[in-house]
Amino acid sequence: MARTILSVGALVTSVAAAACGAPADHGAPGSAECSNGADGLPTTLVCTGLYADAATETLAADVAPYDPSLSMWADGADKRRFIRLPPGTTIETSDVDHWVFPIGTKLWKEFSLGARKVETRYEEKLADGQWGRTTYVWSADQTSASEVTGGIPNVDGSGYEVPTKAECATCHRGAADGVLGFEAIGLSMPHATGLTMNELAQRGLVSHLPAVPLTIPGTATDASALAWLHANCGNACHNRNAGALARSTGLFMRLTSDRLDAVHDTDTYTTAVGVPSGFQPAAGATFARIAPRDVPHSAVPYRALARDNATQAGVQMPPIVSHVPDMAGVALVQAWINAM
């Protein structure tokens, strides 16, 4: 992909002017200053209902922040996450591993580089049960964020990429109801904050509770690696859900509540450890997906560290958007392999 340097400030200003004809930070959902784009979603972030006061970024009363502790790498960007459930509704959680969200659910994920907000991704469950998704890119002065559906390959020369609208579905289709990150295992972790599993239970926002507390098995080394692989590989792509991009590979790294008794019971272990890899970096190579005590011949960390501008195309994981590997995260996987 050619990585054109674009000016976010100029882009957002022009988009906001064309779409609304009014300052993006003045409207509220349903107001005359709010309008929808061709996708039916608001053309500005402020019109999604995230804020009670956009000028001070005060959240709306029915919006709750959350941090699942297990987070997908985003080229070093920091994230803030928010969710709104319609009043009087609950999340259907009878299948603890595959939650179903009520119509009208809204989620936001804000990405920042240092102190600068870059984008806020938004999804809303529509009346037909489908999810509308889009991205709002923040202006240079940080006062407004306007919809950009075509992506930005290289935000102001930072190397950070805003995905296209179509690319959002590539990952989100790997979840049973299209939501990534707001799920039982991540929200049950000790370092989760905000609207955690316990908080959801106390507020009566879930229909069923897990039969037992959800914990990732093994030593600290085991658990750290399994958690990273769950968040970065399993939740979106490498899982058994029908829509998952990597389902056909048979390599599954999403943790599920029924396979947490021991490290050896997890999908990650049974489908990766000691299993020959369909990917080989060169003719005659003998990589396993994860080769015990043999990091140099383990395909999972190899591909997680690769980026296609430095190696042959089609090697890097994740395959889209990322241009910088998560060195610290992959080091957790390497430590796990060395400890086997």
C-alpha cells in the first residue's frame, strides 16, 4: 500500500464543512446541526451521543467507560473505550463466550498518539440487527472529529494508519455479534476497569453470569502469552466463529470459558504447539506454529514481528493496518515458548 502523507487537519475541516455546514462540535443527536452520511451514520462524532458537553468532553450520562485489560495492539496508540446500552436492556449472555447486544447499543474507541487524539471508531447496532461502523478523525486543533470512510494511510507522517470503513468489517466479522474486546474473559481480568464483568453483574446488565470465575490458566508466563494471543490474534480472526477470517486455517487462539482448566486444554495450545505451520519463510524450512523451546522456528512470533515493508508480502500478522510490531507483546509469547 502506498503510504501517502495527508494533513488530517485539512481533511477533517473540509469533510466537516461539506457534510454539515456547521461546526462539528455544536450539535447533539437529533439537532438541526446533525446530519447523517450515505451510510446512515452521523457525519460528526458529537452527533453520536458520546458527549453531554462536547467542549469539555464530558460523557453523556448513559455512556460508560471500560478497559478490558486485554488489548489489541494499535501501533503504539493509547485507547479509551466507551459503551452505551439502551435504557432497560441487557446483554444476552447465556452463551458466555458469544454475547448478543441489544438493538441500539453503541460503542466508541478513541485512539491517541501521545496527547493527541487521532481517531474515534464507532459502531451502533441498527434496527435490522446489523452493525453500522465508521471512523471519526480528529481535527488538528482537537476540537472536532468528522467521519472519514476512506481511511488515511499515514496520518501526518506519523506512520499511523486509520482504516477504511470496509476494513472494519474484516476484523469485526470474527465476533459472533460483531463486537470485539467487550467480552467475558477480557472484562473478568484483574486489571480490567470501568464497566467490568463484576460491574455488569451488579448493574443487572447481563442476562447470565459465568458459572465460575474466568481466569486464564497456568503460570504468569503462560497467562500473559495466552492473553496477548487471545486479544491480538484470537478475538478477531483466529477463532471458530463462522465469520472469522482465519477460521479455515484451523489455528485458533481465542480463549473460551469451557477450555480454561489448564494451559494444555486451550485452543491456543492444542492447535498451535508442535503443529507444523502452513507458512514457511523459505523452501525447506521446518517451522511449527509454535515450536516448544524453539522461538527461531515458531511461525506465530515470526509473523507477529514481520511487517511487509521489510519482508515478502503476505507475511505480517495482523495482515492489515499495522505498520509497527508489538515488541513487548511478542516478547511475552517468546518467553512462553522458551519456558515450555
